[in-house]
Amino acid sequence: KEGSSVTSLVVSSKHNFFATGAQRDGIVNLWRMAPEGSMTVLPSADLDAPATQPTPPRPVDEYKAIKILSFTGHTHDSILDVALYNSETRVASCDGEVHTWDLESTPAVSSSSRGSSGGPSTVASPRSLRVFSDDSQSRFTTVCGLSQMDPATLLAGTDTGIVRFLDTRTGNVNFHWQASAQKAKCTRLLSIPSSLGANEAGMSVLVGLASGHCVIIDRRTGLVRASWR
């Protein structure tokens, strides 16, 4: 929507796409980069397919973002966060609730890069899988995947400083940890650090709070390992 500002962005490290969420339009879009004027065809299960046939290298300014998928059906207009999970074949979006989407069930679609500059383009909408709502009268503000150790689990932070573990297979909230002793502290960022040592990879959760504090939580026990501002 014209006038909407991008509020979140996630880039796939395994596949040829990136996703953006925006304020005011309630839509998450999936994009690929391709030379201007080229065509791209997306089979539903082939996320690694190149956007175009191999071509000689071109200057960066000759490439345009092609919108290939649109995630519609959100409850609220502002997208607060976007994440990838399940080997980056699924997308989670947060608009106060957490929505999950299956990329591999998306039908094939053809799109012209002319659509990135305002012209008509054809996009598909992935199938929605589950919607998670917080039952404690708070709302989700951020979401991230739990890594390859548990690819079907999402972490979701709330506006009261709580981190919840969401099981996308069953739709259950397995458990939660309190990231802030002051429940009024909104969760702004979640991440799984990979540089705390080989034996600790995936075992800690980094939480960023609206107060300016960063907290590292042991995801096995919920104990705060470190906190700073």
C-alpha cells in the first residue's frame, strides 16, 4: 500500500528469496532479485530454482525485486515481525498474533519484474497453517525460528516481556519464560545466538526489550544467564 513503511525483513540463507512485512497494509510479501524485464516461474516446491536463466553478470542497479508471493489474511494491519523456520520452507508472521504459512503448498506462478515498479504482476498466496494468539490478554510482538535443533518450534515474544514456545505441529504453547522482571517491558527482538561455543549452539535465546535491555536466557531452564543495557 502506498505510504506503508517496511517494519520487518528476513533473508533466506538457503533459498533465493527474502520476505518483508509492512505497516498499514497487513500483508507479508516474498521477493526475488532478477534482471529488469526478465521473467521468473516458481514451481511450488522448488524454492532453490534460479529466478532466471544464467546470464552474464550485470550491475546491481540493473536488478529489480520481483514480488512472487503475498501472505494475506492477517488480523491486524501492521506486520510487526517476519521469520523463517522448518528449513526455511515456512514463514511465520506476527501482527499481534502469530500466523504460519506453508511455502511448499503454493501453486506455480509466473511474474514479470515489471511488477516491482508498479506494473501488473501475478502473485500467489500461500496456504495458512495455524494462527497463535496469546491467552493472557497480551499480544505477540516478535517471532523467530528455534533453529535446526527443533525446526517445528517457534519463539514468540509478547508486549509483557514473556517468551513463548509455539509448537507448529500441534498448535500448542509448550511453555514460556519471563525475560523481564518487570512485565511491562515489551519484547522487541528474539534471536538464537550461534557464537556462544559449540556445545551451547541453539541452547540460548537472546531477547531485546523495549527498555533497552538485552537478556540471554537458557532455553532449557528459563534462567537468565546475562543481562545488560
